[in-house]
Amino acid sequence: MPATKDRTSRNRAASRPFILWREVLTAYAAPALMAGTAGVVTGQRDLAVAACTSIAGTSAVVAFLVGTWLRHGGRPRRWTTTTPRVVLTAALVITAVGAAALLGWLTVQWLPAHTPIPATPWLERLRIDLPVSAALATTIVTLRWRSTAAAAASPA
């Protein structure tokens, strides 16, 4: 039997509209379930707790910020729709990861020095949790948005 390309999955993803609250909910739920399950299965209590706090929370916040910026009040910026998908995604991921890494580093350094919160292992997790969550959320939201923006722009 000859191999055929499966085009239904691409059309199905493009046909679903980009609804920000649904993207944010997915950005929270997916990492919370995956990392939480991994934490429970491996017996890492700190990972299970971080799954619902720093990991999923960062993903949801980043998905909201990136999605809101991309939508730009319902009218996307022209360069975001004309720039190649990979270039746009890479640029946004680098920006989000840089901001999240800086926030994680500053939090780990600043909180113990200026508040009664001691330097603890959960606080050290922020250096990894924030940038990784930001990278994943930015990539998924940008690619989802571009697939719906391209479908809306192309004639049916």
C-alpha cells in the first residue's frame, strides 16, 4: 500500500479558532498534569508541588502574555503574519526565555537577601522551571496562533 500524507491533523488544528482563554487553560493544565504525574510516580514531592505552581503557573502567564501580544486587539501586526513561522517562533521564544531566566535568577537572589524567605530548594527550582515553562508555552501558543492566522488569511 502506498504511503500517503495525513493532512487531516493539520487541517483540524488550523480550523479550530485561537481562543485565548482556552490556550491559557491548556497551557496550565498540560504541564501541571504531566509534571505532577512524573512527580508522583517518581516520588519527587517537590516536582509534584512545582507542577501546579511554578511550572504550570509560568506556562499560563506566558501563554496569556504572548497570546495577547500576538492578537494585538484582534488585528495582528503585519510583520507577525509575514515573518516565517520558525523565525517568529524563535524570536519570541528567545525573548520569553530570556525574560523568564532573568526573573528566575533575580527572584532566587533577591528574595532571600531582602525578605525573611530563606534560600530553599524550591526557590532554586525557579532558575530552571521559569525558562523551560516559558519556552514551551511560547512555542505552542505562537505555532497555534500562526496556524489560525494563516487559515483566516487564506481564502477557503
